Amino acid sequence: MDKYIDLHLHLDGAVTPDIARKLAKMQNIALPEDEEELKKLLTVQEDCQSLTEFLKCFDLPLSLMQTAEGLREAVRLVADNIRSQGVIYAEIRFAPQLHTQKGMTQEDAVNAALEGLRKTELKANLILCLMRGEGNEEQNEETFRLAKKYLVEDGGVVALDLAGAEALFPTAGYKDIFKRVKEAGIPFTMHAGEAAGPESIKAALESGATRIGHGVRAYEDPEVVKLIKDKGIVLEMCPTSNRQTHAIPDMSKYPLVEYLNQGIKVTLNTDDMGIEGTTLAEEYRYMEKGFGLTIEQKKILLGNAIDAAFTTQEVKEQLRKTIV
């Protein structure tokens, strides 16, 4: 089996129908008995028009993770699932503020996820997401506080992220909090250049991000492409996700290989494998068949992922030995 590394994987987006059934049974939550009906609720439709529409698919998986038990088991089940698919290292991201609907605090959510992490044999870490939105400043501050409190180099919470509806809530609006994140010494990535253009990537770079979630639309501004290359910024690219959310109008021009050829540090990831109905192995096959990704380029992508991982040098060395 080939080996893979996934740096951009959302916990709620990685819940497959099989995992959803296990989480629901454990918590006595009723789900549609019909497999097709459940699949429709969990996976994005082919005629999805935008990222905003795509985000609606998260409602069901999130409803299954509103207890400590549900969240803990979700982390374990997702980690075990991707491990069975050949993933040897993953960074699983989630927003603690989205798991407080039934009385859990954000801190309870973080602890539940950490417990789930300890129950899997997969080498994995957690990224906490701040959320774009209106009126959730306090919740974002709390997530920031928890990241400071629980931050480790490996084996737990290793970084922060900015996620959510990028087109509605511009990246530039989060510069202040990420300036403080940087001052606190917390590593971070930011979703940018997905539903919004290169100006969003520029704002993320000005905030001090060393990794960009997606960054697919950088090509719209050659100056931003040059900036990414010169600064050694890592792009966490997710082709199936970008196709389904129409982040790029013409997938035949998907720029991953082009970025790679230009010397940009690209990585290949799933984003929301449950919602998209994909795996990381399928993402690689998609790039091989449609874009001529070579074995040599695959090694470069994996090497980039190891270099960019929010973990220790020791773990990176172990991963390098594993993928040789």
C-alpha cells in the first residue's frame, strides 16, 4: 500500500456514512435507515454551486459530535479510517466552538478530541480552528486561549487555523487576532484563496501564515505567486474539494502541477473526505490521471508535507524513513 500524509483534513468533513452510523448508535441518535438517504445528507451533490452551499453538509456530522463521547470517538474513528487507507501522518482540524450546542465547553471539546487522539495508532495532531463569522469574537478568543494552554510540539494541539465562509468574511478582518497568535508563538495556517481571490492570500501572508489552506487562486495575481515562492509558503491543496465548491472555474487548468513546476511548496490533501466521497489515494490518482503527476512529483509532495508538518524534527525524520 502506498503511504500518504494529510495536512488539511477537517474532522466534521471526514465523517463517512459508516462512521456516522457508529456515532449515532452510540448516542441513540436516529439516522435515516436508507443508505442513499443518509449519503445524500452527508455527501455534497454534484450540482453544488458554491463553498457556502458545500458548508451545509457539515450540519449532520456536527450534530453527532456534541458530546464528549461523540467527539472522542469521531477523532478515533476518522484517524483509524485514514490509517487503513495508507495515511501515516495527519493533522486533524476542528473548531471547538462548533461543539458546544449540548453543553460542552470549548475546553471539554479539546479534551475529548485529545482523548480520541490517544486511542488511535495513527501518528496525528490537532489543529484548532478559529471561525469566520459575525458576533463570535469571544468564541475565537477562547479558542486562541485554549491553543496557548494546550500547545505542544507533537501529540496534541499543535497549531491554529482560520476556517469558514471566506467570501463573506474577508481574511483581512482577522489580522489583529493572528498578530497576537504569532506573538504567542503558536504556529498557524489560514484558509485563503479558495472562495476569495489572491488578495485573501496576501492578507494571510501579512498576518504571518507559513501555510495556506488551499491557495488555489494565487495564479490570478503573478505577484502573489512570486510572494508565495519567495517566502517558501506551503500550499495545502485539495483538488476534489476545489472542483466541488467551484473554487476554480475550469478544472482542466487546475494549477497544482504548475505550482510544483514553479518551485512552490505544494502538498496534496483531502479537506473533507466524507462529504466529498474521496480518499487521499484517490486524490493522488486524480492528479496522476488528469494532470500527469509523476512518481517523482509525488515524492516531492510528500517531502513538502513532512517539511511543513506542525511536529518535531524527530517525527519528521521518522516519516522520511517511512516514505522512502
